[in-house]
Amino acid sequence: MPGLALTQAGTVLCAHGGQAQPTAPLPRVLISGTPAVGQSAPYVVAGCPFVAGTVPSPCVTDTWVTGALRVRSGGVPLLLQDSQSVCAPNGTPSTIVSPGQTRVRAQ
């Protein structure tokens, strides 16, 4: 299903509210002047407050499981607004609150 392409300016939160940022955006693809983000680069998560019982177990990285089926940059699928991910070490998903742009749709 088509969705808005995710850019470096997008807002991604882990399930617990921690802010996630891409480690390596795709500099060859600019959308409204901002680099797009590919499925291969993990996100780093900061500020996750998750605690399992009494042991802090915050989300540290966010790895993307799905991306665009038809749109790639350098062989890497672009991330879309509906892309799915898994945070490590606790296995929870993250949420894309805003893709960072409203012009480019991909599938």
C-alpha cells in the first residue's frame, strides 16, 4: 500500500515515548531538501523510560522490518509512514508520528 516516504526530519518514537533518529540517512535522495531514510540503517533511540519490573530496559536501537516494495535508493528500500520496526533489546515496535514531509508517496 502506498505511503508517505520517511525523511530525516520525520518523528519516530519507540512504544514507550523515546525519540528515535536515523544513523545513516540516504544523502542521494532529497525530499523537500531533507535526506530520505532507507530500511537498512537502524535508528538509535534516546530517552526511553521502559522498566521491566525494577530493571531498566530501555529501547536502544530500532531495526526496520518493512520498507517500500518498489522505490529504492542504492538498492535500499525507502522507509514509508507505515513501515514496521522492532526495538532492541525488548522487541517492542516503534511508531512513525510524522514522516517529515507531505509530498512524496511511494509503494
